[in-house]
Amino acid sequence: MGLSSAEREDRRGARQVTPTPVGEDGVAPFVEHFSSGYVQRAIARWPKQGRRAPWRVNQDYFRDVVALEWSRVDDGALVFSSPPGATIRAMSSATASAGVVSSPVPQVAPRHAGVVRFTHWVTAASFLLLLWSGIEILISHPRLYWGEYGNVNTPALLRLPIPASRGAVPTGYGYVLPDQNGWSRSLHFQSAWALVIVALLYGAYGLVAGHFVRNLWPRLADLRPQVLLRSMRAHLRLRPEADEAGYNVLQRIAYSGVVFVVFPLTIWTGLAMSPAVVSAFSALATVLGGHQSARTIHFFAALALVLFLFGHLAMVGLTGFVSRTRAMITGRAKEAAE
């Protein structure tokens, strides 16, 4: 926990972190249960650990994952300070006597795995094609309904103030746009299936490689009101913070919402509008309230994605467009100075 905590505190102004034992009841070898002779003969020279949290490594993968990812930084055991000319250190000289050597934490440039980069750009291209073709489809009937049925003879839930590409749909405009409904539907479906395929690939990678836990899901400690307010104030000042993975808590919340809520909802409602799919899985549409309800939800989910896109581009611009774009193309941003 020391390294990631120090990196997070560096972005909050602290330049040094010092472990301070709180009610510690002695030290223990880093490994205690290895009975091999060569281990026991050298165990006195091994690094030490405490006898209880947060100074003890559990040697238990699942307990350690929880501690590393979701434990609080300000747990009273780490003291953060900003002495002149100090560099961040994972452990202070106080721990050197226990056999641990203090060393500076290197500044690592943001990196993205090849799977993340590939799925990012395919998703971006697919979304732009979906947006373009979706607008053409919407123009053919710019009205939204709720329920199973909806047409020009039924009350509309929402009338979009745009002209239509079909003369049978009254819009109040004195002209009709060219009808592009044919090719736009074909392009929409092809782009949607491309998006589904890369979404499955990204989801499998995120779960297996720990990408979601490490880079996407907000940590419980970061969801505290004071942390959220601090991040909001930083955004309002156009100086957003970032943690050791290159994201702040608001970005993590936004990305998690898009990846795990909005995009799946968009795909679900898109499938619910397909007569072929609904004929085999009718519950896809009935759960949502009907075919037209799915179309309305699909519209607002797509609108949410467009708003996210603008916010995402704004964040990229604020935090360094060139370095962030380079990182998403080549896998790494410009290396930080030593």
C-alpha cells in the first residue's frame, strides 16, 4: 500500500510519507511459516514486518487485494509531509533498522495495454459510425413513444424539433430531408456488432488482467464526500487531479458508469428493437416496457454517451492532449524526467 499511497499523496501536495507505528506490539519475520533449512538459517537477515495490520502481509491473495485496492490511505499509520527538497519515499529511515532500505518512488508515465488501445480505437470508430447512422435513422421518424406501439396517429412522448426525411411525419417544417434510412440501418447494425465483439474482448481482458479493479473502479476510500468535493473543486478550477493510474475519482465513476451501465444498456435496447431478436427473446423488450420504450431509452442512452464523449475530450485536452493521445496509440506517454 505504501507505494500507491505515496503516489496519490504526491498529487495532493505531499512530498514525503513516513510509516509511524501505532500501538505496534513488536516485529516478526517477513515469512514465518517456511521450515526449509536455508530459509531458517538466513531469516534473521530478512526484512521484517509487524504482527498485525497495516504492518503485516497476510500471504493471502484475496485479503491482500482488498487491502491494496480499497484500504484507506489516511489510516493513521502513514504521516504525509512536504519538507523542502524532499522526494517521496515508500519507507523512511525509521524502517531501515528493521531491515528495509528506503528508496525513492519512480515517476512512471501512463501506459495502456495493447488490448485496451485496440478496443479503445475500434470502439471510438464504431461509436462514430453508430452516431452518424443513428441520426439518419432518427430523422426518418423524429418522435419518441412509450409502450409497444407508436406512430403518427398515437400521442408522442417527445417530439424532436428537427425536420423528417419522410413526408408522412408532420414536423412543421416546409421541407423533407433526403431519406437515408436504408444504408444507415445496414451500417448501424454492422457497427453495433463490431462494438459488441470488442466489448466482449475488453470485458474478458478487464476481468482476467485486473484492469477494471486497478484502473477503472473507484476505490471505496475515494468515494468519501470530502474526496469527491475536492475532486469537483479541482475540475471547476480546470486543474483535475489524477491518481497513480492516471485517473481521478470522478473519471473512474464516469468511466465505470459508461462501461458497466450506459454501453450495456445501449446494446440491450438496440437488441430489443430488433424484430428477429425479440421473436426469440421477447423478454428483452417486455422488461423495458415494449418496443417503443426500448427505442426511447436507446435514444437517451446514446445522448448520455455523446455528453460523455465531449467530457472525455475536454479532460484529454486539460490533462495533455498530445501525451494522452500518444499513450493511447503507442502504449506510453513521454517518459518523465529522472
